[in-house]
Amino acid sequence: MDIVIVVLPLMAAWLLDHAVGDPAGMPHPIVWFGKMISFCERRLNKGSGKVLKGGICAVGLILMVFISSWLLLKALEPWQWVRMAVASVLIFYCLAGTTLIREVRMVFRAVDESLEAGRRQVARIVGRDTSELSAQEIRTAALETLAENLSDGVVAPLFWYALLGVPGMLAYKMVNTLDSMIGYKTERYRLFGRVAARIDDAANYIPARITAFLMVMVAGKPRRMSFVMRYGPEHASPNSGYPEAALAGILDCRFGGPHNYFGEYFHKPYIGERHRDFVYADVRRSIAVNRRVETISVILTGLARCLIVLS
């Protein structure tokens, strides 16, 4: 029964994500996470001691999510089928593979229609200023986000599920949401979001490198790991550069370059050397890599979680 409790919710959630992604209009825990973060940030990100207050906020919210979800599942243990159903829904909410793939497809289609349509569409999935992006920059941003999301939205949640179950998976999503909202090196968030950004760096360190390794393996390009190890550290993030470098190596292209975040200019080093225009075949190939990595990750996660539960 222990194996069923682990495997069934995981497989059900993954298949549900493939089928529907994140349905618009449904209540979503990540939205609630965002509201909690915004509430704390508005009240604490002022005056002195911003690093300490931001750290207390980040750690407190992460622990709250872990403990509350653990208590919920513990309370449902007498009703195992109900517990599995709830676990399936929670795991489903933590996986973000299908929705991002759809969004990236839509970016490529939109930019083929018009530059303005492409800019509007890519603004849905990136945090940078998109108002002056060229068609090539729009496609580049979409592919970079696709690679990064494979780690943040699929492999990393599965990694933490394997180690700590559903509570660990949900806690990771809070970590990731904190970083996406307050982990920027802008004037407003530089101090308050410092601890949140460091926690996110630690939480993604191993998953990002696993993601890059799996990407080059499923693409049949194991020798591109040397490319990944060369260009992965070039990224400003200690983690995002690895899946981006893996995709750049697979597509034989160049990512990176300067961009704006919230009105502030940032120099983003280039990942790769070959500058070329992207076409729709590139997004199809990238999505195929994503799907293969997802499948392998789910299988490995199920096996790892079963070993942990049964040990």
C-alpha cells in the first residue's frame, strides 16, 4: 500500500498536468503564496533591518507551508483514498510543464503575426521589459524561459517530492515563488529579498544540474556536457545557466545578452557563441526535449520516493 500511496498520486498528477495544464479560473496555491508574500513585503520592506525582516518572512512562509501541508496529509491518513486524491491535486498544482510549453508555442506563433503581438505574449512568461524587444530577442527569451522552467517547474519540484514528499514539494514552490517576487537585485528588493534568493539558489543547485544532464542525454548529445560546464557558470544565477546552456548546446545557438528588469538595465553574459535566427523547428525540438526529461524525471522520482518510504 505504501508504494501505491507514493506512485498513484504522482502519476495521476503528471497525467493531469499533461491533459489540462493550469486551468484558468481555478483557485491555485501559487496565487495564494503570492498574496501572502505581497502582504508581508508591503508591511515589512521598510525602515531598517530589511535583510533580517526579509529572512524571517521567507523562512516563516516556507515553514508554514511545509508544516500545514504535513498536518493536512497526516490528518487524512485514516482515509487513504481521500489522502491520495488530495496529494494528487497538490502535486498537480506543483508541476508547471504543460502550461509553459503552451505559452512558449504561443510566443512563437504571435511573433510570426506581428512584433507587438509577440511582445505582449512573451511578457506573460518573463519578468523583463518586453516593449522594445526584437523578434529574435522575443524568441530567445521564450526558449530561455522554457529551459529554466524545466528545472524550476518540473525537475526541482519532483526532486523535493522524492526527498520530502508533498510537503517538501509545496515548500519548494513557496521558495520559488518568493524568489520570483522578491529575489531581484533591484533597489526595492536587494536587501529584503536577499535571504529568499539565497534559499532559492540552494534549493535549485542540484536540480538545475540534473536537468542539464538529462537534457543533453535525451537529446543524444552527451558530449555537450562540456559546453554546459563551460557556459553554465556564465549566468548571473548560479543555477539558471545550466539548463539554458544545455538547450543552447542542443540547438547550437546563443542565449543571453543585456536586458531590463523593472526598468533597471542588467548585463547578461552570452551563453554560447553561434548567433543565428530561431525558427519554429527550434521550439518543437526544445519541447520534445522537455517532454522526454519530464517522463524520465517522473519515473526516477517515483522510484526514489518508493525507496525512501520503504527504507
